[in-house]
Amino acid sequence: MKKNMYPLWNENIAKAIAKTENIILNKKHWEIIYLIRKCYDDFNIIPPSRMLFNIIKKKLGKKYSNNIYILSLFPKGIAKQANKIAGLPKSNICL
């Protein structure tokens, strides 16, 4: 079983995926992408929103740990866009 949707994931692949999503990645996007990937690597799960927001709060601060901020970066949300760009597999959880 592959751990990531893109086992050879790198920043160039992320940029290509983001381009198909009409997103130009900047430093703020990369911060979230790498936090998502670290969570997945550390716990072998796709991070649920609450878990991810807690991690963001600890790493980046409270003002960045909310859905409004995430949606400003990834308009389709964590599950449909951020995780995809980060190279994570699709979640089995119903949305």
C-alpha cells in the first residue's frame, strides 16, 4: 500500500497540482502543506481538521488556526485541495 498518493512527491509536483487547482503557492501555503505532510508522516493518518488546527496553532499561532485562514489559501478546503497538493491519499471519511 502506498503511503502517499504521489510517492515521489516533491515541491515541483505540488506546484503542478496547485496549478491545476488555480493556486500559486507562496510561503503561507508551504507552511500548511509541510505541517499536513509532517502530521501524516508522524501519525500515518490524514489529519482531521481539529487536529491540524491544533498543530497550526502550536507552530504558527492562534490567528492561523482556523478555517477562514485555510480557506483563504485553499478555497476548496483541507480535504479537497490542501491534502491533494500535499500528496496525501484521499480520505475514507465521508465529508
